[in-house]
Amino acid sequence: MRGLDYRWIEALDEIIAQGSFEKAAETLCISQSAVSQRIKQLEKWLAQPVLVRQSPPKVTPAGQKLLGLYRQVCVLEQDILPQLNNDGADKAVSVSIATNADSLATWLLPALAPLITPGKVEINLLVDDEHRTIEKLKNGEVVGAISQSAKTIPGCQAVLLGNMPYLAVCSPQFYQRYFAHGVTGAALDVAPSVAFDQQDFINERFVHACLGHDMQSEIKHSVGSSEACVKAALHGFGFALIPKVQIREELQQGLLVDMLPEYFVDQKLYWHHWQLESGLLKTISESIVSYARHALPQ
């Protein structure tokens, strides 16, 4: 992008990271007026605002795209320059990845573990719904994203990782209380359910797909993490859709009941990443894909 000075975007990045022009100036070791001048130059070059000047400052959609570009360049520099300089003592490369909570709770950390041991990479995991993680890649917030979407975005490619089957489960006591006469649509309307948050509709999709019933739970608990969904089901908070890979022991020990053994939701997962990768970024992609294909049903 001809004429773009990356010092302008560096200032924008620090303003967002530090929450103010003053603290960004301290971090960059320049005056606050110099930080303001860099933002003005960036906005003049772009011909539109990059910041909403509030407390704390908020980046505009245009500014977010530039931050994405800047962070991609930073990752590439961190990965490539030490090789060119023959400087093996350089600081760790910071890499941001978007993931859904269930992958994080099951197979993702073991997939990344071999890369962490040498101390050459700093991982920043951004957790979101598997339908929304790809937006973080699109906005440049991350270098890769685990998503249910097979549709690629420009400059990136999607690799199938495998399937993640979800089972409808609950505690034996909960089953006897609510489903003693069978798992029906009417019984599911009355039985409390457990979900990641109020925008998580996997329970409703499961019931509609399996029983043709539009479920309206009287009580829907939101617990905010994949691990908490398991614990809530174990403690009888309600029934939940949980990845089979996450609860194999609980099922074998009879701590959880598979409510409808003949049914499950099979969600395909994809790894979205830049097409042109080298060095550490390529190694990360290879490690994620390789481990997932062993851990997840194909």
C-alpha cells in the first residue's frame, strides 16, 4: 500500500492496547502530540477516521482492517527476520488464534503443546462461537481460526479438521426426574437445559433435527465455558449437548446418560489460515491439522 507508514498504525495499535493516547505515548517513548499527529496523518492518508475518540478510544471498522494488516506484518517480521539475521535469541513470536470453546477444552491445547516447549512462540487464544471465529480472521485479529464454515475468505484457505459429534446428555437422576416416560418434545420443553450462553442454540437445533420439535425451554442455564457445561450436566442443572470426545469417561462410568443414543449432532470443523505461510506459521497449521485428524472422527 503505497504511502502507508507503519508507524502510524503502530500508534493506533498502542492506543487500543493501552486505552489512551497518553499511555500509548509512554509505551512508544514519544510525546502525546506525536501520537496524535501520527493518527491524524493516518486518517488523512485513509480519508476516513480510524478511531472513535471516547474513553477508552475505540477503533473504527476501517481502523480494524489496518490493525489486522499491521499485526500480520508483525508476525511475519518476527518469524522471518531472526532467520535473516541469524539471531536465534530473538523474542518469542506472538500468534493469535480464534477457536471455539469446545475445541479449546478438548484437543487444541495438546495440538499446540509441542510448539510451546522450545519457548519460541507466545499463543493468544481468542474464544468465540464456532460460527463467529472466522470474523476475527477476516478482521485481521488472528492468523488462523477454527470454524464450522467451509467457505474461505480472500487470501486464506480452509482445511477440514474432522467431525465433532455432540450427544444430548444429563445425569441419571435428572433423567429419572424429567424423562421417566421417555424423551419427548413436551418433556424437553419442561426440562431445564444448559448452554454456553443465551446465543448458543445447539440444544434447540438438536431437538428440531431429531424430533421435529421446536423446543422452548422454560429454563436455560448459561454457564460460559465448555468445561462448565459438563459440570452443570453432572450436577443436574439440566441436559446439554456436549462433544462425545469430552465426556467418554463420564459416559463409561454412568455419570452421564446419553438421552437419545440413536441421535447426535455432527459438526465439521475447519482450520482457516493464510494461503502463504512459512516458518512458524506453517508449523502451527501443520500441527493443528495433524493432531485434529487423529483426535477427531474423519
